[in-house]
Amino acid sequence: MRYDLGAALVGLIVIALGAAFLLDALDVAELRFEIVLPIAAIAVGVAVILSALFRGRDRATEHNTAQ
């Protein structure tokens, strides 16, 4: 069974953002959008790049084993 690394990373990012918003709502931590949004954008970008890299590696492996 193969796992989609990009989807897993995006899922973790969404969970982290949800936890951060919950902590802000409970006044446990102060959430500042000028910090959160760039970090989220970087994390999503990294997830997309890693997903593309691993997807390319999987296709190359499948192509080599099919021959």
C-alpha cells in the first residue's frame, strides 16, 4: 500500500492550524496572523514539493520494474 506524503503533510498542517486556533480561542496562546499565514503557506508549499518529488520517484520505480 502506498501513502500520499503530500496529502498526509497537508492533513497535519490543517490539524496544527486547528489546534492553534483552538488554543487562541481558549486564551492559552496568542495567535497572530502575520506569523501563522506565512508559516502555513511555507508548509503547504513544502508538502506540494515533497508530494511531487515522491510521486515522480514512484513513477520512475514503477516504470523500471515494469520493463
